[in-house]
Amino acid sequence: MSDLRRAVGVARKDLLIERRSKAAFNAMAFFAALVLFIFSFALGPEAPGLSPAGQTLLQYLWPGLLWVAIFFTGILALGRSFQLEMDSGGLQALRLYPGDLKAIYLGKLAANLVVLLAMELLLIPLSAVLYNVDLWTKLPGLLGVTVLGSIGFVAVGTFYAALTANLRAREVMLPLLLFPTQVPIVVGAVRATALIVHGDPMGELNVWLQMLALVDVVLLTVCTLTFEFAIEE
Amino acid sequence: MQQVGSLLVWIVLAFLVATWIALFARRLSPQKAGTLWGIVALPVLAFGLYLGLLWAPPDVLMGEVYRIMYVHFPSWIGTGAGYLTAFVCSLLYIRSRDLRFDSWASAGAEIGLVFNATGLITGSIWGRPTWGVWWTWDPRLTWTAIMAVTFAGYLVLRALMEDPEARARASSLVAIIGFATLPIVYFSVRWWRTLHQPQSSPETVDPQMVVALRTMMLAFLLIFGYLLTRRFALAQLRAEAELAALEPDELEMEAAGD
């Protein structure tokens, strides 16, 4: 119980700093918008999609583009998540507090997840407006996929952010280490998003959601068990 | 030839098991075992290549093209052995904090990546005449490519870190997380799409091919063992050199004191 309270404490501290400075969120929001514009320039706003007829390429590809944007934007937040502690020696203080080190991991993870979800709350409607995707009736299912996908991303992301925090080349190392582990999340999240937006005639959605949940559990377990070694000094 | 080949496979297998027992009984040092494996690997490799490239019959459908299998499939044996070494030795390092395990793990990852590359390249060369493309997004291809990226990341991370203990700790965790996620990556890409032909089993191919393939697998396993021990020795030398570079003053002072 007290470990849970420690985790909440770490998360509240991080979120308070973020609420006051908005450093990560502002950078992410503008970067996400830019990514959406670049997709439009690269693929052409009116290029026709494959199916159904009348759809544009951007609408057809929207599930994949959305998750690429989420991943690239999320990397920005993750890369920053241990920087404050590294610069001020705060991680040493966090480590010295009594109790389980897993609490630090869970707290950091929760803070990263909240920031990422807030960004997605902006990114999803914005991309739907820009690419003219109709998803107002599909929001509940979309919310579920987004949360499940984000948990898996942030679980390994927070772990590797801690591991690479004091490296000179951390901006390169974090995506290099993180993205290979994210293949199951990309596959599951994009497929589930496409099923929600483009229709699900075979009723596959539940299987994909279950797979995402299972992957989340595996990633969370492995990272929670090994995190204490990642922030050793 | 069939009997000679089968007999040789059994003899080499017995030799491998014997050297492993001697290793665990500490009657044999890893370096000596590596040298032995290297010496035995050469004739086995020559014999296996003869069996595979000349003696075994051509494939019913693919003709001579299939013969690349005798290098392609054994490469995956080396890949698996290498990454498994990296994973197990990383776990052992985290438990024991003995830097020799870190050297073994890095050797395993590096040799595994070499075999991973030969496996991907030979597969690509085979795929061009057979499937008509160098690369397809088949699950097993995709999976092995992700494997290569995972352990390439491991090696890049090691190259960027200087402190031996911190490097060993961080890279061990990367190997553990990377290896542990490989099964779920495999299943996710399999659900993503599937095209690769199912593996042939010994029951469905010509017995001559089986003998040739088994000989090549053993030859590659021996080469893997040889390379692994050499790479480990190199890692040990580097660690000593790093230590010497870290404390030149102290060493000089010690020498002066004598």
C-alpha cells in the first residue's frame, strides 16, 4: 500500500512540474501537428485510397499514420522523463527513499502515460478533422485501443528512458532500443484502430484487443521486475 | 556415404557432448575447448559442403537453387545459440555481477548477429529465384530482421558506454528485455501476415539431404563455439586494456614502489 502511495507521489510530482512548465506537452503537441502536416504533403490530401470507393488515401491510411505520429511524438516525452532528475541529482534522492524501487517505475510510468494520453486526446480529433475521418460515433472503442497501445509503449519506454538517461547519445539510443520491442503494439493497435474506423465485418476486434492487453501485461511484468537494475548507480 | 555421414554426425555430436561435460567438470578451459572445436570444425565443414553441394540430389522443384539451404539453415542455429548465450549470460551477470559473464554475453550477441546476417543474406539470395523477390514481409523474415535490429541496438549501446560496470548492467538489461520480447514479436508478426513455406521435416525430404544438413548444422555449431571463445578472449583483453588505461598513474606508482 505504501509503495502505491510512493508511486502516486512520484507521478504527482512529475505531473505538477509538467503542468507548470508544460515543456514536454507543448513540444509534443506542435510536433504531432507537424507530423500530420508532413503526412498530408507526402501522400497528397486528395489521393484516392484503396477501399471503399470515394475514400482518400489519408483516410484509408489514418490508423497507421495515427500510430506512427503517436510513437514519434511519444519518444519526445519519454526522452525527457528522467532528464530533470539526471540534471539535479534527484534520482539519487529518489533511490535513497525507503521502499521498493518499483514504485519509482510505476510513478514515472503513470506520469508518462497521462502526458501521452493528453497528447493523444488532442492528436486524434485534430487528425480526424485534418484528414476528414468520421469517428465521432466510434470514440469509445478508439479510447480503449489508445489506452491499451499507450500502456505498452510507455511501459518499455519508461524503462529504456531510465536506462539511457545518462548516455551522451540518448536521443538516438532510446528509439533504437524501444522500437524493436514495440512491434506487437504497432501491429495490434493499428489493426484494432482500422477495424474500429473502417468496420469489423468478421468480428475480429476483440481478439486484437485481447492480444494488446496480453502484450501489455507481459511488457509491464518484465520491465517492473528488472527496473531496479536500470537505475542503479 | 549415407552410413559414413550418419556415423560422423553421431561421432561429432558425442564429441560436442564430451567437451561440454569436460567444460563443466573443469577439466577443460573454454579457450582449449574453442580451439578443439575450431580444429574439428574444418574437416566437418569440408565434408558437409561436399555432401550438401555435390553428393545430395537436387530438389524436385527448386533444382540446384535449394543447396543454399546448407548454409542458410545452419546460420539460424548459430543465431539462436548466440542470442541464447547473450540472454543467459546477461541474467547470470545481473545475478553475480561477474564481468566475465558480460564478456560472454557480448560475445554471444556479436557472433549471433554475424550468423543472423548470413542467414538473412543467404535467405534473400534464395528468395530472389524462388519467390521472385529479394525480400518479402513474411513473418519469419520480419521476425529475424527485428532480432538483428534488437541485438544491433545492444552492440551500439555497448559502443557508447565507457564505464565497464555500467555498460555491463545496461546492456544485460537490453539483452534480457530484447530476448524476452522476441516470442511475442514472433506471434504478433505471424498474425500480421503469413507466407513462408512451412519448414521441411526430416520425414518429407530425401535422407541424403538430412545427413548433409545435419553435418552442416554441427559444423556451424562448432564454428560458433570457436568464434565465441575467441570473441570472449578478445573481450577479456579489451577489459584488461581498459583497466590499464583507467589507472596508469596507480600502476606506475606501484611499479615505482617495487
